[in-house]
Amino acid sequence: CQSPVSEGMTHRDAVGHTVALAKDAEALGYHRFWVSEHHSDAALASASPEVLIAAIAAQTSGLRVGSGGVLLPYYTPFKVAEQFNLLEALFPGRIDLGLGRSGGSERHAPQALGLNPSRMRPEQAFGAIDELLSWLGQGAESRPYADTVASPVVEHSAEPWVLGTSPSSATYAGERGLPYAFGGFLDPRGLVEALGAYHRAFQPSRWLDRPKVNLAWYVQAAETEAEAQRLARSSEHWFVETFLRGQNPCFRSPDEVDGASYSPVEQMAIQMRRQFALIGTGEQVMDKLMGLQQSYQLDELTLVTICFEPEARRASYRLIADAA
């Protein structure tokens, strides 16, 4: 969950809606709830996943809660390991550590966070994940600074996941025997190539004895297909304003953007997003999700829903759960 901020909503409201959605998710039978990391983004109030994870885990009882994900190039691996060891100590067996190596920040937020651009290079980013894994839980014998431990030391670590949308991230996850989450809601076009790379590279490890894949996909359910299509307009318009026009807006009402005009390139981008999004009634979305699962032999599906009205977002997850 990205804690979306709709026009007229405070960031505090957005965070509260995220916690309410997590409690709904547990009651509806969802297995995991992941929160993302974005900085200086007017539309996404989710800069500190480690803090929000603690708040959500404290208000739920069995739901697995995690990061989707921590942007490791912004931090030292040791500090992230300490944070997630502490979360695991507080909420044993319920914490997931999803790790990303891309941006996810607006304007000069990376500089404000002290990002070294060299850490964005694949070899540097994957090396940082290797170091982080050596600190998690009780730590590994081959960790740096053998006389130092990531406190608190816990018997079992948070469950690490590699997040990505490319063959390089998939190959790395496979070689390390880690579960892999593909961000299809960001860019689904490399899915087949990435999953193939993951399965070819997979080696059993202390984390897994067989490959494990989670596919994150954009979905929007409503009582009618027409209403679901209407709700999806807010996210589509935000995508155009953010990625094609270079703006930093909140999410606007679907009624307000209904008459918006778009260039031919922008219209093509919206159509491409619609082509891959799963939009419809709960039953229609569930049927398409099962089609994805069967086509790609997925272990898990993560549902990403952003719309203007928080109640409509909560209803979307409920309708899909009911259909399941």
C-alpha cells in the first residue's frame, strides 16, 4: 500500500486509511500487507515503511506485514537489519523485508537522504543486499566486522524478498535462493523474461528450497464494471501528470478528470495501462487473477489498488475477497 493522498485529504488522513485497510485485509483473509517507500511525493504518504509496519502489526494479530519495499540505496545495510530484527522481535514470524534498488522519490529527496548515485548500480545494489542478509537474524559467519551484531539478535529473521521488474533482479534472487516479487503494476512487459531468469538461476538456500514468486498487479473492483472503470480514472490521470508531465499532484476525483484532454502519446500510455490493469466486478477481477496465476504458475498475487475514495478502495479488496 502506498498510502495514497487524494485532493482535499491530509497526509495524516492517508496514513490512517492505510491502517484501516490493513485491518480490513486481515478480517477478509488476506495473507500479507506490504507498505511502500516514497519520498517528497504529494500523492503518496509512505516515506518510512519500517515505522508503518510496526503500527499496522500492532493493530493486527496474524497478518504478515512488510515492506514493498525498503529502498536500500538510501541506507546502510546494517541499520536496515537492526530495524527489521527489532520488528521481528516485536512481532515474531510476521515480518517481511521486501528490498528494492530503484528510486521512488521526487525532486531532491535522494540528495536530502544522502544518496550516493553509485549505489544505484546493479553490482553495488546487489552487494548491499548480500551484506544486509549477513546481518539479519542471528547473522552469518561471513558478515563484515565479525565482532559486531545487528541488535536485537533474533532466532529467526524477517523474511527477505527481492523486488524487481528486470531479469537482473530476478537472476540475483534466484542465485541467492530468495523469494522474488515482480512489480507488474509498474511495468508488466518484462514479466515472462524475468520469471524465466529467476527459475533458471534458482539455487536452494537457507531461505528457500524451491522458487517462490509473488506477482503484484493493479486491480480495481466495484459493484459494476462501469463503476470500476470510473474509479480507475483517478490513477490513470495521476500517471499522466506524474510520469509524462513531470508534475507532483495528489489524486484527483474521477469526476473532475473525466473531461481532461490528453495528447496522442498520453492517450496511448493510458490505453497501455488499461490493457494490463484488471478492472471490473469482484468476480471479473478474480477470474482474471486466476488466469494470471495459472498462466505463470504463481505462488502469490499482490493486489495494488489506488482510487480517489478510500471507501471505494476498501470495497474493492472486499469484493475480490468475497469472489475468492
